[in-house]
Amino acid sequence: MKHLVAEFDVLRRRFPAGFESSLVLPCLRRIQEDRGWVADADIDALADYLGVPRIQIEEVLSYYTQFRRAPIGRWHLQACRNLSCSMRGAEGVIEHLGERLGIGPGETTADGRFTLSTVECLGSCGTAPVVMVNETYHEDMSPERLDALIERLAS
Amino acid sequence: MTGTKLLMTFPVTADSHTLESYCKRGGYATLEKVVREMRPEQVTKEVAASGLLGHGGAAFPAGRKWGVIKLNDEQPHYLCANADEGEPGTFKDRWILEHAPHLLIESMAITAYALQVRHAFVYIRGEFDLPWRRIAEAVEEAYAAGWLGESIAGSAFSLDIVVYRGAGSYVCGEASGLLTSLEGRKGYPRNRPPRLTVRGLYQRPTVINNVETLANVTGIVRDGAAAFRKVGTAKSPGTQLISISGHVQRPGVYEVEYGYSFAKFIREDCGGVLGGLGLKCVVPGGISTKVLTAADIEPLTLDHASVAAAGSGLGSGGMVVVAEGTCMVRFLQVLVRFYHHESCGQCTPCREGMGWMHRIVDRIVAGEGQLEDIDRLLAISKANDGTTICGMGDAAGYATVGIIAKFRDEFEHWIKSGRSLHEGRLEAANHEWLREAVPHG
């Protein structure tokens, strides 16, 4: 985390004085972007830097679905399975992705390229079904479009 | 056409979200006038007189919320735009964040001026990437142009806006959960009283308004409360952004003048049900509002009073259209799975109740349900109502009670026969790439 401290100092100046605790989420997001996940050493370093209790960081990491405590695949495919996506074929999308990649939700391919997850509503119901790949939404998915997407990502 | 438009007033192009485009449309002229010529109380008075309602779901009058803030009480006040759009079926605020970010910023600056706020926040859900980039870039543009920062437009008014990203939690869309999250902790909602306008962010008076609510402020202050009241109905002035999805021909975000015909909106403006199928029911305002059948909506208009009179609510404007032939048992299964997944675990009735409801519906779908299970679901819903810190427990109950009230026969059929009345189908019957029929039960 040490190499991110200069960035965190900039971020800190944007908040009012006394808002150190608020920096837990943005700092963790940046750490995860950088390492791909959040390690024990990051928690210690961040608790030190912000002067917040270690348990607060642990709680945040376990509470929010987007934080990870272990590495995942290069491409994280997150298929929405909430109402509007299910009504537009999300169950088929998840099945198709699983068959195509040979893994189930929560698993990573042996080559470390793909991790498959299911998620609840991504707020993109008008273009359902939706699969989020890393940070990007892929909308109006169909088996053909999924195949094309996976081929692009695998190459 | 869905009546007068107040927000979707310009064509969306590749650069319509930029500062340059916004200024060409008259952007930031209202803020300039406000900080130079108006007193903070005048702004609040105008917004209160407009009757602007909250657009996050509860439809609480914005002016009344603002009115709680005491000016000159020698403590900081905070403002936060709630952009944690997470109610399934709702994706309207995304339209503002992506296409009109400067309208939100100008409106927040005017609101901050009215409430004597020095630091404001946009709390945006962590999954939103493009909306986050758009609002974050717009904030930078506004700083560079002097519409944020020190001495705005040469006045004594200064404002900083921080865009704060959530990290995946439905409950953080609830105002007090949002604040706890903004304090860098797990997003546990808080008991009221004290109200957040009395003790909010770091125990200071805080106003939290939905993105769409705030976006209306600039127009109200620019054109006056009377002009705003000419749009919509007496009890629901203005317009509502409705995001419509599910089995509908033309899903998307529509701006609808309050009072517009519900049935006409679906039938004509949105092209009706997918592939010309019959309409079974509609979720009117996010999945936590009770479903309405095709017959229910026929006499209704799209405003809070009309939809409330039918026993439901316009909520967050997240409308989901359901075609005939859809299995409402599996429909409820998706909802209770979601609520179970999202319960923060703070209050016993919700933490345990969501799990019970989820397991009961799973059991029915597995063909192992008992007729008593239907009443069990209703009893759990009732036990949750009003017994939890935030409204999530209640919301799950409303959705469940609503579905069982209208489609109890489908639950009884599955329990008695061990299979769905509609082949367990969630996709429309004419879904083009319908997967092989999966045996359900």
C-alpha cells in the first residue's frame, strides 16, 4: 500500500477535516484496483495511515460485496440474476457462461482467466440481461453475444 | 407523448453531458443569479412552494426536509445526493448522472447555498462505472470553471463536492445506511429519531435527496414555483422519470408528467407487452411496491395519490411489466432471494425473516411446500412490518403480500400438484432464445 500514500494524501485533502474514517472505502477500492484484492498487510497499513481501528476495515471488507480478500481471474464476469434480467433470460445467460467456461458461479477457470459470479440488480434493467465484466456493463446479452465476448476476452 | 418534460429537454448526443453543452443550454446561469441576488431562505421558500416531492421512493416533500435545517446554528451542515440507485427495476438516476451531470451539480450548489452547506457529497453505487466517470468528470469541469470551490461566481459562497463510491450494498440506498457508509463503515441504518436533518453525517444536520429530486431544483428556482406547479397534478407537481423494464416492447427511461394515464403509458408510449402478449401485472415503482394487475391499472394515472389509492405506490418509478404466462411463484422466489442476500443483519426480524421467506419459497419450488407455507409467508411479512430499523423488512413484506394477494392460486397449485402453473417461466413465452424447458418441480 505504501506506494499509494501520495495518492491517498491528495484524496484526503478533498474531504473536510476530521473525515479520516470516510476514507476507508475509497482507499480500499484503490488498493483492490492496484493489487486485485485486499491483503492482510493492506489492512494493517491502512489502519495505521488513517488511524482507524483494524476491525472497522475488516467489517467493511466483509460487508460490501465488491471487496475481495483473495485473488480472482483476470476477467470477472458478473451476471445479474435479479428480476428484470431473469425475465429477459438471465438464467440462460448464467447457464451458458457456466457451460462455456466449465465453471459454476463463484469459481475461476484453471488458467486463471475467468471468474464467474452472479450478482443482484446492477441498475441496468432496461437493457437486460446484463453481464458486468470487470468494471464494464455488457448489455442486451444473448448466447451469441456472450460467445463473441468470451472469445474477445480469451484472445 | 407523456406530457411536459422538465429534465429530458435536450437531445442526447455524444457530448450533451459536457460543461460546454450544458452552458449552451443556459447552464449555471441560475446558480450565478442565486448566489448574487437571492438569500438562502428565499431559495428554500421557492422549493417548498413548488411542492417538489422526493423521487427516491417515499415522496416526502423536499421543502419540508430542507426546512428542518437551522441556518446560522454555528455548526456545519452537509448535503448528499443519493445516487445509490439499487431498487431492482430502477435505473432512472443513471440517466441524469450519464446525460445531465451538470444539472445535478448546479442543483446541488443551489441547494447547498440554501442550506448553508460547505461540503456536499454524491454517494454513487459502486457498480456504476460510466455514471461515476460522468459525474466525476463533470465535478472536475465545474471546479475548473469556478462553479465549485472558493467564492463561486465572485460571491462569498464556497462549496466542495466529493463523489463517493459505494461498494455493493442495497441497504446503503436507505438514507441513514448511506451516511454510515459515507462515514467509512459497514452500512448499518440508524434508528430515528433523531432525524438525519438534526443529526446526520458525523452527527451534523444533513440533507439527503435523491438525484432526480435535486435535479429539479435548478428549474424550480429558475422558472419559479408557480410554473412548476402548472405541471403534473395538485398533489404530485412536476414529472417523474420512469424506468420501465421486463416484458415490455420498448424498455428504457421515460419522463412522464404526473397524472398521465398508466395504461396508455404502457400500451402506447412503451409499445405494450413484448411480442403482443397479454399483460398479467405491473410492478409500479420498484420491486418493493405491490404488483397491480392489468385491470387494476386501467383507471389509474401516474401520480402518487392515484397509485396509492390502488393499494400500491409509484415508489422510485422502477416499473416492471409482466406478461401473461409468467410464473409468480418463481417471480417471488427471485425477490425473496434478493432480500435475503441484501439484509444487513442488524435487526432480528429482517435477518431471520428474509432467510425464512427465501427457504419457504425455495421449498415450494422444489415441490416440497405445504399449504400452510402461504400463510407463513404472510405472517413473516406482518411480523417484519415496522419492527426493523430501516424499511427493507417492510418492503420485502409488501412485495410478498402483494403477490400472494393477487396470485394465491399459483402458490396453491404448485404446492398441491408439485409443479408450476406456468412451467416455472420468468422469460416471456415468446422469448426468442428460450433455453430448453427446464423441469421445475
